[in-house]
Amino acid sequence: MVLLGGWAGDLVVGEWGQAAAEARWEQLFGPGGERPGQVPPPPGLARPLNGVDFRIRVPRLGYSGVVREGVSDAVLFGGPGRYPRSVWPGQPGTVGVAAHNVYWLRFDQLRPGDDVALDTRYGTFHYRVTGTRVVSPADRWVLAAIPGRPRLVLTTCWPLWAGQLAPDRLAVFATAVA
């Protein structure tokens, strides 16, 4: 009962934090629609602004979340965070984003071909899911850059229902759409 109560409390607080982050995103950048992403990103724009990196959207799941810089507990408690050593959308390499499973409860439903959009200050970048894999938290290879087309890797605790007790990670792999 205590675990269930803690999980539900985390979910409520996290949802409130994400709503506040979405409001901050719209205040900073406006509700505006998509525009083509600039490659390479203009100098100075591939960095956080007022604690916000970019926004991630998964249309098929009806998900939208503001991504902040870092993957510390303080960041991930409030929503998704970008792995600091990963690249920004529009740069060669791998964009890595992590979130606690309470935010990505339905991400195990992602299938090859699903669209993931990253909205930045310099445009929107689309990625197509290529697959998923359950890995150990020590498997850092999932974030490695792969020669060729830029990619996106999303990681969260697995199994999704286990909350903070999850022993593994779900990795979702996606490739940039040309």
C-alpha cells in the first residue's frame, strides 16, 4: 500500500511539474506550429534556456513533455532529461533522453515506424522508431553514436509498473527522418 501511495504521489507531482514546464515552454517559445529544423543548429541555440532544452512529442501515444538538461534525480523527478554528453537534435550522433517510468508508462507500446518529434528553438526534428530493447542500467552502448544518420535513444526504468524498484531499462531506438 505504501509503495502504491508513493508511486501515485510521484505521478501526481510529476504531472504537475510537466504542466508547469509545458506552460514555461509556451511562454518562452509560443504555441507555434512545426517548422523545418536547421542543420546544423545556429550557434548558441543548442543549449538550455531557462532550464528547458526542447520538447518531445509522441503523436500516436498523445504524449508531450518538456526535456530539461541532465539525468539527475532532481531533473528526472520533474520529467524527461537529456543525457549531458549526448548531442542536440540536428547534430550528428545520438540524442539521448531519459525519464522515470511514471512519465513514459505507455512507451512499451511504441512500434517500428512510430513518429517521435523533438521541437527545438531552431525547428522540429522527426525520428522514426526502429525498435526497443530491455537492457541493464550498465549498458552504456545504447547511447553510443553510430556512423550514418543521426538517431534518438529514449531510456526509462523497466518493467514500467515497478517504479523506482525497476531493475532494468527499456531503450527505444529511433532514426532521424531525412
